[in-house]
Amino acid sequence: MRLDTLLERLPTISPHHSENPVIQHVKTDSRWVNPGDLFIAIKGTQHDGHQSLRQAVQNGAAAVLVEHTVPDSYLVPVIRVPSTREAFSTIMQAWYGYPADSMRLCAVTGSNGKTSVAFLLYSLLNRTKNRCGLIGTAGYYSAEIRLEDTLQGPATTPDPDQLHHMLHRFQQDRCTTAVMEASSFGIEQKRLFGLQFDAILWTNFSPNHHVQYHLTEEAYFQAKSALLHQIKPNGLVILNRDMKGFDECKGGAPNAISIGFHPKADLVIRAVEKLHPGLRMNFRYQDSSYQVTTPLIGDFQTYNLAQVFVTAIHLGIPEDEIIHHLSSIRQIPGRWVMWEIKEVPFSILIDKANTIVSLKALLESLRSQSYHHKILVYGQVGGGEPSQRKEAGAFFSNHFDKIILTTDDPENEDPMIGITQFMEGVPAQMHAHILVELSREKAIRLAIQSARPHDLVAVLGRGNQREFLVQGRTEIFDDVEECGKIIRSFGWKV
């Protein structure tokens, strides 16, 4: 593709050379530049790509894109733009032929529940003959096919090159809608720049380990709020009326609808009845009452289903079809995976929950169950806030009889830092019941080996998330797959 074609929607500060080379690939890491590539210099938290321009040119870059004036002269086109992060997203849209222009886009953001809501909406759309793709930590799906692509880098909201590659795949598979999770990292780092959404669902807001990246809770909130500016003129924002910061969100999204137990919500959740398993709930929306039944477990599902219900109506799906198909979705990948091991017998719970809010909701759903002992496998995501880790230590100590602390996406942090901060919240009498095993596979195996009849082993924090971030590299580790392998190695069946 010619350079000028990639730059056609891009505001440039300074003109580039008269040459218009054919670009072979687009790269943001100078180490991987090959002859004919376009190199985009992006300033990250650990490295500034502007410092690697010479290496990129020596490796054969046909052109370079920069954010500020560079002192050296190069014998290739040097294009200066206001933001190379924004330019990266715009260029990748052009590289794949602007696939997002041909489909409806739905984004799900929030501190908890993004994966569940995104998967529910994706599943509902496909079941109502609206071909849909999904991008998020539950996996990557095109229509009803689980893609085997393993992205190198962010899993929740991928970098623009991989995001638009996925959207292009959806377009080829004749998808009319794409549902994606929007993390605060992804929004702030402009991975979604240039996209306009038909629906934006904001599930809730609460402090978690992302606050450490954004430095303050307010900055974390503002990062998420920025997504609201990307709603289409006829698009709809669906907000949780009961969440912290609702009024501020509503002020930034005049075309918003709210859901919640609050009597002033546009959709009011009026009653919830627990089933075995699942829930039955009543909604009041636009002067009509609706009853929705789900086999999914957890009171928090009421919010998830209410947001999906309103979004589906906005997308033109008849109410009776929405109610029918929501009731048939039995499992969300990596969420509340509950296995019963017959040979011992004991139970294994695998779930993505990794914040105090989500963990409290999960354990509330376990309260009615009677287990002899509860064993936990848990790790701290790198860069977490020390006080929240201490709070987690105190919280888990009250709910589990044995805890095996391990590793979970440490990134560039020594995992022992998070473990030490976790232990600060653990009462002295509980110390003897805590083990440290940094290998997550070994930690899970230890927990399963130690289980006795009528025990519960809870493996929390990752679910089926496959990308494991360690010291700048991506490893593959899926809690659901690993638990399955270990169970089979003992000759047991689920």
C-alpha cells in the first residue's frame, strides 16, 4: 500500500518528502522493522520510540512517523503528526480498508463486568441472526466461531494493528456488528481512536489495580469518560444508575439511558428471585414490565442482563426475542466455571474476579453452599495499589481456610512485592494457612492435590484469559485449560 493512502485521513504538522513509497508493513517496535516498513515512533511508559528512529532506518524503514521535531536528518520521509498514538489507529484503519465503517460497533467499559456483558450481548446478537464479532478477554469470536488468534500484547482492548485485523476478519465473515471491551488503558492509549460507537455500555465504577497506572482515581474515571465522546449522534450510552459517578457520567452523555434498582432509572430492576440455579428478575422499562429468567449465577447478573436488554432494544431486536434468547445463555467463558470432581468428590470454581467488588459479589453467590474447607489460588496483577492488596489479604482471610499465593500478570513487577503487601492484611493466626508458590501451574496443582471430600478449590483472577504478561513478554496460560489438564493427569473426570 502506498504511503499517501495510509496518510489520507491523517492531519500532518510538517510535509514529508516527495517520495511515495510502497509500505510493506507498519511497525511500532524498531527491532522488528524490515525493509519497506513504516515505523511509528510511540512514547510508552518504559521506552520512547523516537529514540529508536536511527535503528528503524538502518533496518530498512521506508518512512517514519514522529510526534515532535527530530534533530537528525534521514534519507526517508519523516512525517510529523500531533499524536503518533492517534496516527497509529488511523493508519491501521486505512491498512485494513476501514472495516469498522461497514458495521455497527458496541463498546463495553467499566471496572467490573465488561467481559460478561460483552459476551452476553455478542451471544444474543448471534442468536437473533445478527452476525456479530467479539473482542475481549472471553476470547475472539467471529460470528459463532472461536478464533484461535493469540494476540501479542493487550488482551482486553488490543493495540490498533491487531484490533483492526480482527475487525477486518469480521467484515470478511459478513458480521454486521462488533462488540468489544474498552479498558481504561486502551482508551487512554488511543487504541480505539477514530472509532464511533452505536452503543456504549458503562457497567460500573470502582477503584482497582488500574488506578495505579492512572495515578489517581479521578484520572482513572476521566480515562473511561473519554470514551463517551465517541458515541455516534444517533448512538446510545447505557449507564448503571446505581454506580459511583453516575451524575458526572450522565452530564457527559446527554443521549444516555440508565438501568438499576434506583427508582429514577430509565429501566428499573424491580424484583429478583433466586432459582437453583439462576435468577428470575422483573424489569420496568418505557411503561412496560418484562420478566427475564437466566441460568447464570450471581446477583450482579441483574445489572449485566438489564444493560444488554436495553442495548438490544436500541439495536432493533424485538423484546420477546431478547427475553427468549437471554434465558438460553448458560455459560460465559472463564466466568463462574464450576466443576464437580466425582472421584473425591470436591468442587472447583474458576473465575476472572480480581477486584474487591467483584470478589464480594462472587462469594455472596457461594454463601448458600456448604463446603468443608475452602482453598484459594490467587495472585496480584503487577502495579496494583498497596492498600487494596492489604484489603484483599484481610478479605480473603475471612472467607478461605487455606490460601496459595501465586503470580498473575506481574508485568515488570517482582511478584513478591504484591504478595508482601497482601500479607500485611492477613491476621497473624492465618499465616500458617498460607503458602507461596510463584509458579501458577504448581499452585493450582497443590490446591487440587490438597482438596478433600466436600472441599472447594477457587482459582480466581484470570478465568480463561490466555495472555500472561511477564517482564515485557507474553506467555500463554489459561486457568480453565490448566485446571482441566491437572484433573485429567489424576485420571479424574468432571
